[in-house]
Amino acid sequence: MREREPPVVRERDLRIQGSVVVVGAADTLHEDLSERPVRPRERVIVADGALTGLLEHDITPHLVVSDLDGDMHRLMALNLDRVPVAVHAHGDNMGRLRQWVPELPGILMGTRQNPGPAPSDILNPGGFGDGDRAVFLAARLGADRIRLVGFDLHGEPGRLSHHTDPVRKKKKMAWSARILADAHRLGIPLEEREGRGV
């Protein structure tokens, strides 16, 4: 493992204006991107489980949200290519943090879930999983409109998603659905979706 201080970006350095597409890892991802393609001025924030699917559409994200449980080699290549990664720290991924954060070659942003004191460059944007955390992060970074693709939190866990326990994943998806159902009340400019909801 390389010992280095990763270049940490602060919130003000990633400010977003305008519309953001947040990309999740549902099996509907390819269909969603075909039916509702990313427009030229839209910024793209992707949950790391959807990264491979997004890249298959030749779309490079502006930011990846990850708790480091996805395709780390692809994530490292994008990070080397100057795509920032919002790395989320939680109780279940301390080993992955120690292993991968020193290896990530590019710009990182730290996120966490727990309230209370923390270094000023580690954000608590809200959210539970990578996808809904990406929504909260987009709002915090200044998006005035957020559009979801690849989100189907009421269906089965997607094949793109990195899960080994489908029962646990369904519970996490239910929490994410509850959190995103509160988006408007929390002041998050989430675009209404036809059909599937979030």
C-alpha cells in the first residue's frame, strides 16, 4: 500500500449549477438512459454500482459516490482521469477504506453518516446507500434540478448492484425509498418520475 495524503477536495470546489442526473444501479439503467438520455449541460453523479453500465453508454461521470464495494480498478482508472470520488466511511467498510483510499490516485471527497464532530472536509450530506447519498450530495453541491435514472427501489436488487445478500439489499432499498420520498420536504429539487417513482 502506498502511503500518501490523498488530494481531498472541499465542498466549495465541486459546486454545481443547473441540472444533475443521478445514476443508480437498477436493472432499468440501460432502458432509462436510452429513453431519457443525459443532455449536454447536465452533470452526472453516479453510484459506483452503476459505473460499468454508465460507461457502456460512453458517459463519463462528473462525480462517483462510493463506499468502495464496487469495481475498484475501474474506479481507480476514472479517479486517475480526474473524476472525483466521494468516498463514504461507515462501520462496515473500515478495512476497504484502509486498503483503497491510499491507492486512489486522484481527487477524493470524504462523506460520513454519523452526526457529531468530524474534520471540516468530511461531509454528512444525508442519505443511506450510494444512490440516495448521491441525490443528497447533488443538492448540497448546489444542483437546482435532480433527475434520476437507474432507480427502481421497489423492485428486486439489480444485477449491476454489488450485493451478496439480496434480503439485506432489499431492506437497504426500502430505506433509500423512504429517504427519497422525503426529498421535497427536505428541500431537495428532485424531479418527479412517471411510472416507477424512485
